Amino acid sequence: MNILFLCTGNSCRSQMAEGWAKALKADEFTAWSAGVETHGLNPLAVQVMAEAGVDISGHSSKLTNDLPVDVDFDYVVTVCGHANENCPYFPARTKVVHVGFDDPPALVKTLTDEAEILAVYRRVRDEIKAFVQGLPGSLEEPDGR
């Protein structure tokens, strides 16, 4: 099965989801991530994923147009509201599921304490991990959870 995690900028949440899916579900899914825009790979997302033993440092921020054209996605999971509202068209056989996660960069915008900032990223990382661990069943539940 092919699964695409879609976010606005493909910098944080979708990258974490792809990393978790590759680490935890590689025997069940081929995971991809992309954005409706590209914002570059978020270094704090890379850091907190590395703390959990998942290396996403080699990932890059990409658009859906950057993905191989021969990949048919079974599922597209939008992990933020903006991506859900601006989700590109996928063939009818592709099931699009929205599972919104908080946006760490937005939540930490006014924070200055590094421990508080990292706590936000870690919380979202762990929520995404729990969702991915529940795959594929979590794709069938309302809002994916």
C-alpha cells in the first residue's frame, strides 16, 4: 500500500509522519510526504525525531508534483487544515483522510525557552507516532483517531 502524508509546507508534521511510517510500518506501507507549498525541512522536527531514534535528516520538502508520477496512492492523509482545504485532486480510488495535528512552528512562535519549544515538538511527534502505530485501522475512524 502507498500512503501520502500531506501538509502545507512539508516541513514538520508530514515529515514526522513519513518518518514514523517508514520506521514502524515499512512492512505494510510505502510512505511519502509532500506539501501544497514547500517550506524546507524544519530542523526542530529533525531534532526531536532523532531523539526518538528516527532519522529524517535526509528528507526534503517537496510538492505533490515532485513525487514519482507512477505511484498510485491508496491513502492521502492531510495532517493540517490548510492542506485538507487545498488538497490536490487524486484518482477516485485514492481515499483522502484528514487527521489534523497541531502546528509546532505556529505554537512556539512566541516562546523563547528552548525546553518549552522542544516540549511542543515532542508532544506533536508523539501524537503522530500514536496515529501511525494505529495504521491502517486509524484511517477508518472519524478524523483518523
